Amino acid sequence: MRINKSFVDTVAIPELNTSGGKTQKFYRDDQIPGFALRVTSGAVKSFIVEKRINGKVKRMTLGRYGNLTVEQARTEAKRLTGDVAIGKDPIAEKKAKISKSVTLQEAFDDYLLARKNLRPTTIHDYKRSIDGPLSDWQNKALLDITKDMVELRHRTLGKRSHARSNNTMRLLRAVFNHAMGKYDDAEGNPVFMFNPVDRISQTRAWYKITPRQTLIKPHQLADWYQATLKLNNELTRDYLHLLLFTGLRRSEASRLSWNNIDFKAKTLTLHDTKNHQTHTLPLSDFLENLLIERKKKQTNDYVFPSDSKQGYLLEPKKSVIKVSEISDVPFTLHDLRRTFITIAESLDIPGYALKRLLNHKDRNDVTAGYIVSGEERLRRPMQQISDFISKHCLNKIQDTNQ
């Protein structure tokens, strides 16, 4: 039949199949080869063109009836069939057009879709960079972001924070690298032939970041510990103590759930870790007592519950500031992990046990791959570290009592 307005308006709507699923039916035009009307059981009418391109039959959707008139659809169908007749590939050309116009935000979204194992905190940090330092580039075509723009933005951000500037550009570099492999032109060649962020490496403009070396020294532990006891919020106090006595990363401790705690085995287990390896730690006497008391006050699945959207405690910045002021011991949450590590090393904990305690993974250490040690191998070192911290934390309290 000839597809015209009268036919499209009166065409029968196909029924659902016997299981209630949607169906569709095609009506092909007898004047424009490949031009057809697709009608679904949901009463959606769309115009399509089917043509053999490079040996394969490909379907191109022109649009829905209502958005397109029948005459507009016929005109577009003639154009496409004409392009195919002279050797063009309209589908590849449409894809190439989309690729060339892809924005930073779209490329970033595609990047996240391809990185399914990213942790929520990592995604949050990435989005902060896109929505913050790069917010004015979000709707800019990726092809329009030049080397000069990248170099200037890196330098400008560096005036406020070297680390933030470097991290933002590393993310941008990763998005461009992903785009170079994903987006092609009509001939199948990469749309993005170079990564503009490489300019920073070529000019050696990356900022040198000196790793923080701050920690709580043994003689400061008593003042720090006494300051934590003065916090009005016991939950935050226990959170700080757990960080110090385990060396866990702050996000790992925050997301700790009661399902992770085995009081019979006296262990805590983390599954969603930075290196994606399950991490089990034996509980020292101090930690066991802390968790027993916390269990008595359980309100949800998390050891450190909160009214936050996540349901668990987020970074307690105010408490950190308050403890720092009371004790005169400035610290960050990561300093507590660094303190744990330093104390463990000072006690001559064996190297492989130390790595297990911290859940560190060294891909270049072949020997470590052959060592299989359970959490019981870590129980004695864990108790040693705990005893050392407890002794120094309680020194001043004992002296005062005497």
C-alpha cells in the first residue's frame, strides 16, 4: 500500500500477545523501497526505513507520527534511500555527528557507566570536580576543549589548591581517554585523536604534592583521648576510637554494619574496601568492649547510625575540631590511620602481618601471593597495638588518680 495520512490514521492497532506482552506490526510502502510504518500494541506509530548497508539490513527510525507528518517522513525516507544508493551510511553518519557534538557532561556520564566498580565515595569526588572546577565546561563539546584551555585551568585551580587542581585534571584525562576509545566518525576512526590533558605532562606542569606526615605522637595520645571523652556525642567518640584502634579508612569505619561484626569469632569483616578485597580484623579487648556497648544502643543496621540520607555517620568535622581545640593536638581522620600504622611498625610487627592489618596490596610482591594467613595470625599483633595505645591513652588519667 501507499503510506498516506488516511492510512496511518485508520490503521488497526495490533493486540497484545497471549501472555499480555506488547506486539508490533509493520506496513511497508510500495513506492519508496524500505519505507514503512511500525505500529505497536501501545498505539505508537513510527516511520522507519530499512536498507541493506555494507551487507547488513539496518533499520533507521525517522520519528513518531505526530512529531512527523506523513509527507515529512516520506521526504526523509527518499533522502536516506538516496544516500544509501550512492554508498553512504546514514546510521554511521548520525552516530559520528552525535560523537562530534558530545559534551563533557555526556562523556563523563558514559565514563561512569563503564566504571561499574567505582565506590560511592569515588563517584561523589568525581562529581564534585565536574560540578565544581569544571562546571562551566559541562555543556561544552569535548572537541572544543583545547590544550591551552586545560593548561590555563590547571594553573588557575592551582592557585587555590595544588592537590585539587591535579585531581581535577586527572579525572578530565580519564574522561578523554575513555572518549578516545568510544566515539568514532562515519568511517569508524576515533573522533578524538589526542588527549589535551597530556599537555600538562609534556610541559612537566603537574604540581608536586608532598604526602602528609602528620600523626598523633605517643606523648599526645593521653591528651587526645581525654578530649574525646569530653564530647557530648558518644557515637562520634566511639567512631574516633575505632579509627585509632583499627587503622581503618574513615569511609570503611562509617559504613561498618552489624552484619560485619562476629562476636563469637571476635572479628570484624569489610567487603567494600578500596582494593576490592575482603578485609577481616580480629577484635582486641578494647574493640570488643567498645562494640558490645555500641550494640546495646543499636538503632539500625550500622554500627555508627545517623539520620543522614546514607543512614550512617558522615565525617564528624565539628567533633574533630573540638577534640583538636581541647587537646591542643591538631589531627585529621586519616591521621588516626597513620598513627595506627606508625605504632604497629614501631612494635616490630612482621611486614606481611602489617600489610594484612592495613589491607595493603602490592602487585609487585610475588611472595605475598603465596602466603595464606587467617585472622588468627593477626590477633596477637592487633592486641599488641591496642595495648600500646591503651597504655599511652590512660597514662595521664592514672597519674591524675594517683
